[in-house]
Amino acid sequence: MSTNPARMTNRTAWAAFWVALAGLVLMPIPLFIGLILGGGLSLVAAVLVVIALLKGLSRQGKGIAPVVFAGIFVALTWGGISAGGGIVW
């Protein structure tokens, strides 16, 4: 981790971003595979989003952009699953 406070990144935010993106990409796979893979990853990403958001807010908002995108990806994944993504062919 960088010792320069101006260059510190929120690693949890980037982890949430990539996990949420993977969940969104895997969600459309049919026959419940997307539901298990995409839904599981989106649940993990949702927990990481909360942790990263709290970290970002304690740093006066530094590194909060990936958290916002990860939250959007999680919402899109859950919306896609509720509309039948990953379940029906």
C-alpha cells in the first residue's frame, strides 16, 4: 500500500467492482447456472460494497467511484435475476 495519502486507493472498492462485474457477466447463463454463479458473486459484491463504502466515507470520499459502479452492477444483476436471467433459457 502506498504511503502517500494522496495516492491511497480503496482496494476493497476495486474488489467489489470486479466481483460485481463478474456476477453481472455470468448472470445470463441459463439453467440456474447463472443464478448460482452470478447471484452468489453479487451477494459477495454487495457485502464488499458496504465495507468499501464505509472505508471510502472515512477517507472523505476517496476511492468511492468504483463502489458506486459496483453497486450499480449488483443492482443490475439482482434485477436481471428477478426478471428471469440465469433461470430460463
